[in-house]
Amino acid sequence: MKSMLKEAAILFVITLISGCLLGLVYDVTKEPIEKAQAAAKEEASKEVFADAASFVLREDIDSETATAVVTEAGFKVTIDEVSEALDAGGALLGYVITVTDHEGYGGDIQFSMGIRNDGTLNGISILQISETAGLGMKADPVLKEQFAGKNAAQFTYTKTGAASEDQIDAISGATITTNAVVNGVNAGLTYFQTELTEGGSKNE
């Protein structure tokens, strides 16, 4: 009996020490991780809105409410945040919308997209992706440039060669990844069109 109590006490102490160490590690790494994430988002915003002088987070737009808008439209996508892209004089150039599509082959695909006031998509910048090497991981070099400078209400992808402004060439052998990115872009465009353009509920 004494042996069991002694072993239980030792186990409790070990668990307590491990918990304290984990908590300490979390406290030490939390701030650097948050800073790194913020820096990555800032870099992504600059990539998709190179002519913007500053970016202001729309704190009045919460992710849950924004996501509900695109969910109702049929997308399995999260609207993570929305920022205004401003010129040097503070005039609104458009928006940077960060989205996460949950239907990638290897999990979530998160990226930022820059949309000008007239609906032109400046492009996308991928923040998180874990697709198959040599296939889905080609999303950055193959898909990203295809969205730049396009003005389309929605995009579709094709395996036979894009023939119009609203078509994107699919990644060979990675249809699921292509579909996830295109759906994410379309969800962002849907949110912009329904909530951020003139007459949209968030822009009144």
C-alpha cells in the first residue's frame, strides 16, 4: 500500500512539473509566434496590394459572422479577417481578405487575397498549405499568378486550358487542391460582393 502511494505521489509530482514546464514553454513562445504570424500576414497584404501604403484591420467584422455569409452561399471556407488597403492619403483602394478553405487534400489552405474597389483581384498570397509534394504544393507557382489582375464574379478551373478571364488552369494531378483554392477565392469574392461593395451591409 505504501509503495502504491509513493508511486502515485511520484507520478503526481512528475505530472505537475511537466505541466509547469509546458506552461512556461507556451508563455515563452507565444509572443514570438504571434509576431511571426503578424509579420507573415503583413507581408502577404503587401504582396497582394503592392500600391497600398497601409492596412487597417476591420475590427467590426468578426470571423464567425463573416464566415456565416459564405457558408450560406455554399462554401466550406472560413473568412478569417478583413483589412482595408489604404493609399498614402488614407483613401480606400480595396480590401485584403484572409480566408481558409477546409477542403484541401492535405488539410486547410489559408491565403490572403487583394480585391480592388472595382472588383479586380490583385492576386493571392498563400499563408498555409500542406498538400502533396510535387502536386498540390505547386499551388503557389501554378495557381497564384493566374488570379492576378483578373476581374470576374467567380472563377472555375479547367483541365483543357483557360479560354476566358474567369477560368484557371488546374494543377496537373492535383484537382482537389485546385478546387480548394478556387473555392476559397470564390468565397472571398462572394463576401466582397455581398458585404463590402456599395450597398453591402458592412460598408454602409
